[in-house]
Amino acid sequence: MTEHEEYVILCKVIIEVAGKPKEHVENTLRLVIDKIKKEENIHLKQGDLFKAKEVTIMTEQKGQFWSTFAELDLYFKNTQTLIAFCFEYMPSTIEILEPQDMKFQLKDFSDLLIDILGKLHSIGMTMKTLKAENDVLNRNGASLLRNIIMIAVRLNYKTLKEVADFSGIEKDKLKPFMDDFVKGGFLIEADGKYSLVG
């Protein structure tokens, strides 16, 4: 039996936060822990917070990134609370320490699966919405970039460097778009100079 009769599940949980600057990462983790402490059906038995360390993250953003984590022993009143916690706080790892054996009534297990499926469907809908919005942004961004390139070439900016300087886009990032616009029949390229078709 657990230390607190009203709680039935004891877990060791690791929660990580990454980002920048260092102070923001450490403060965010403290805010997450404070929020967990206020949860109605969760009891923090003990916890250790670790100082943020500099990490390398594969991203186009420059600068220092920091990562920190907390190791928490948490009591949960029931499996529903545990599952909700996992979806809400997205822990890196979770280990159930107590009880050694868990028994479910068929209805409770069905309710648990329904909760999980509901969360997964919600995540799926969010992902579909984000993908649709991202597709629209990509299409609009491509149209905007094509217009900027067309204006640059029409204003007599002919070389890749000139178009890059006009648009504010680095040459190596602009070149694939220029090549696509040549293939798409919007531009003609000859001797390193671009002109409009027609």
C-alpha cells in the first residue's frame, strides 16, 4: 500500500525543458513544478531540479541553447490522473514504482482507452490543422517570393547576387528558388543573368 492511502500510484518522472536563454529555461521548469504541485489529484513526494546545461540543437537558429530537467516522485490518485498528467506535461520518462500489481475493472480499462483515444484524436486534429495552415503559408510564401524576384528582375537586378541583395535572402538559399522559377518558365537564365520570360 502507498504512503498516502488516498493515492494509489507512485511514479518516478523526469520532465525536461530546453530553449534559451538559460534563466528562462530554469524559470520555466520551476513554473511547471509549481503547476504540478497545485494539481488536485497529484501529490509531490519529492523532487530534484538540476541546473541548466548548454546543449547543441540541430536548428537554423543561432546562439546558445540550454536544457534542464527535474526528477520527481509523484503520487497519483488513479490511472486517469496519471494518463492526463502524461498528456499535459509530456514527461521524458515515467516509471511506476507502486503498486507492483495493478488490477482494472473492465469499465475502468475501457474508460482509460477512451481517454487515450480522445487525446490522440485531438492531437491528430491539431496536427492536421497545423499542416493545412503550414501548406497555405508555404504557398503564400512561394507566391510572395516569386513576386519579389519578378520585381527585382523587372527593375534590372539581373545576377543572383543582385537579386539576393534586393530581396534580403542569402544567395545560397535563393538559388534553388531561382532554378525552380527557370524550370517553371517564369525566368530565363543565361550567362549568370536572369530575365523575365516574354
